[in-house]
Amino acid sequence: MKKILVIGAGGQLGTELTIKLRTIFGKDNVVASDIRDVNESIQDGPVEKLDAMDAKALREIVKKHQVEEVYHLAAILSAKGENNPRFAWDLNMNSLLNVLELGRESVKKIYWPSSIAVFGPDTPKDMTPQFTVMNPTTVYGISKVAGERWCAYYHHKYGVDVRSLRYPGLIGYKSLPGGGTTDYAVDIFSKALKGETFQCFLGADTELPMMYMEDAVRATIELMQADSSAIKVRSSYNIAAMSFAPRHIYDKIKTHFTDFQIKYEPDYRQEIADSWPNSIDDSAAQEQWNWQAKFDLEKMTEDILMNLRVGVVD
Ligand code: SER
């Protein structure tokens, strides 16, 4: 069985992806690494402390576990990145270059996430195409565009099998996001359950592309399992599932919690959200490796509330 390393396994996506990879490949074959302590739910297999900017430490872990496949998820997200732009750039870029270098050595396949943050105010907002004007305004977006070009470069120049998706906002209930502009769509569920008023940091009509975590994890694994010859885009694929604004998700949750209240208090994250697309054209992913989302806003809301009510999470 091949050995897999997840970098940033303590994060929102990393936690759920590690759980899923362990059910598929066996818990001993998936090494969870993070600079912080990881969630209890992934302490049932190998865990390593790792600062992904430390190339030597990374190489040692790859050697120790004879890692063949790396999922590199560690990054500073859009909102948090604006508080310390130079650090966000250093972390996001240097860690990616460290991982790509391993692709020239022993690692056979690499996954690295990009984001809708690669787009900017000059990008067509509706059904944003796979190939279009980008010009992002956040340091996170700049690092993702540059990262996409590095992935394509390592693939074409050195034959590294690196694959990537431009995630929309990811919504799950098993792990918390940190520092993103789309995080409100996760936080809103816990406030509804606690019976508290939700203070939304985006305006009511701010429409953004979003995706349920189950779809995101499945997309990631399907992309990694696709035949290499099917992967024509070596920068990063657009993928889509649903688009909504805060008032849409609020209305949906209110059908389950009729007293639920929301207050709109847009802050600096509004400008970031306004620079991103409303919806995404993911036809290249659909055509090339049969991507298809399963969850829309209604199905996702029902699934999350059902799971939270039965107490899957504290
Ligand atoms: N969800 C991320 C963020 O808001 C975008 O990739 O930063």
C-alpha cells in the first residue's frame, strides 16, 4: 500500500480529507502533519509535527515514512493573509516550492489546492471561465495564482504529477475554518443551533461560490485517482457546486429554526468578497475527469443540521 502525507492535516479541509483517506488506504498509511496539534479525530494514525517551510524536516518525514503521495494543504487564507501579507506570501509560496521539489525526487504525486481567490475585480463575475483574466487583490490570491503557475511549470519542465482544484468556499461541520472570507457560512450553523443572533461580516446580498465539504473531499480524491492522461489542466481546475448570498443561507436555516435572527455588519472582508466571482464554470473538470457535485444549498443545510442535532460535534 502506498504511503500518503497530508500537510496541514489540522485544518478545516485537512481533518476531513485525512479521515477519508484513512478509510480508503488504511489508517497506518496516511501520515497527518501540522505545525499545530491535530484534531482528536485524526490521532488514530501516524501524526507528525511539521513546519512546511522547513524543507529539511519535510524531506526527513517523507524519507522516514517512504511517502509517495503528498496533499499539501497548509496555507494562510484570504482574510488572515491581509493582516500579515509578507508572512502569508512566504508561507504559501515557500511551502509549495518545498513540496514541488520533492516531486522531482521520490514523491510520485502531489495535490495542492488553489481557490476562487485567484480571481479579481476584472474577472467576469458570472460563470467565471476556466481560463480568464485573474488579477487578484489579496496576498492570498496572488500566492495562489503564482502557485498555479509553479505547478504548471514543474509539470511541464520536470514531469512532476501535480494536480490542483480552485475550491469555492468550503462548508463543513466536523472541523472549523480559520481566516477565510467564506467562513461565515460555517459559523452561521453553530449560532443557529445555540439560539444566538448571527452577526454576519458580509452584506446580505454578497453572492459567492460555495461547496459542501463532502463534495470537496470527493472532488480531491477523484482528481487524484484520475488517469494522468485525463488531466489536461496542470495549473488548477475550476470546480463548482452552488452559489448563494448570506440572506439565502439564512432563509434556509430559518425554515428549521424559525426564531433565528441575523444582523449584517460588513467589515474589511466585504471588499475581498466583492472582488470574487458569483458563480463558476466547471465544465473542463466535468468533461475531463467526470466531476459532478452532489450537494446544493438545500441538501447541504439538511445534512449539516441533521448531523449537528444528533451531536456528531460538540
Ligand atoms: N475560503 C477561502 C477564503 O475565504 C477561499 O479559498 O479565504
